[in-house]
Amino acid sequence: MKSFLSLLLVALLAMMMMLSPSANAFTTVAPSAAFKTANRMSSSTTSLNMVFGNKKSAAAKAAQAEKEDKYWEGDWVCKDCGYIYNRAECAGMFFEEQGPGFRCPQCSGPRRRYAKKVGDVVGTTLDGGDAPILIFSFGGVIATIIFGIWAVNNL
């Protein structure tokens, strides 16, 4: 059955290649068409505003400075891999603006694994780090042991 399906697939692909002449990877382009395309691309009208954006007004610069004052000026560091959060790589968003589903681009660690870096010292995160996870994990283990002892004695 598998060989029949693979044979059918090969036949289907061969028929598609025969029907579509543009699908050939080894076709040559006439020099005149290539020249026309290159000439058309060189005569495009691209303004500097499209490349660098519009100049910011004084009010926009003040609003940007006010927004920057709300957020941590130092670095955010992933505790798992040491990745330093870079706004430019993350859509220009401050770390605090990232949602709870944010993951480290390097190791896919969750947002709670990031910590503030002050000089050479790495602190804790905004949402408490791993303390809640550890507390509830140990609590669950203790509850399981207690339930097991109770079940052995009473059942």
C-alpha cells in the first residue's frame, strides 16, 4: 500500500511539472528582461523618510522620555542562559510591557526567569521568581505523603 501511494505521489508531481513550465528550476532568463528589471529597480523613488522615518517633534521626544522614565533603566538578564534583554530585538518594547507569555529568545525560558541586573549583581524579578513554584511543589509533596499514610492506615 505504501509503495502504491509513493508511486501515485511521484506520478502526480511529474504531471504537475509537465503542466507548469514556470516550475522548471533550470530555465534561463533573457538578458533583455534581466536588464529591464535591474533598470526599473534603480529608478525607484525612495525618500529618506521611508528609510529613516519622520523627524520627531519636541512633544513626541518628551513623551518618549516620560515613558522611558517609568521603566527600569538597567538590564534584564535571563537567569537560565544569561541572555540580556534587548529592546531592539523584541519589537522595541520595554521588558515590563511584555506579556506573561513572553519567552527568552535564546533558551525559551519563561518571563519569571528574568532578573534585574545592577552592576554585576543580579536581583529578583517582578513576579517573585521561583519562590511560589517551590512552595507549592513542596506543599504538594507533603500533602501526597500525608494522604498516602492516611490511606494505608484507614483503607
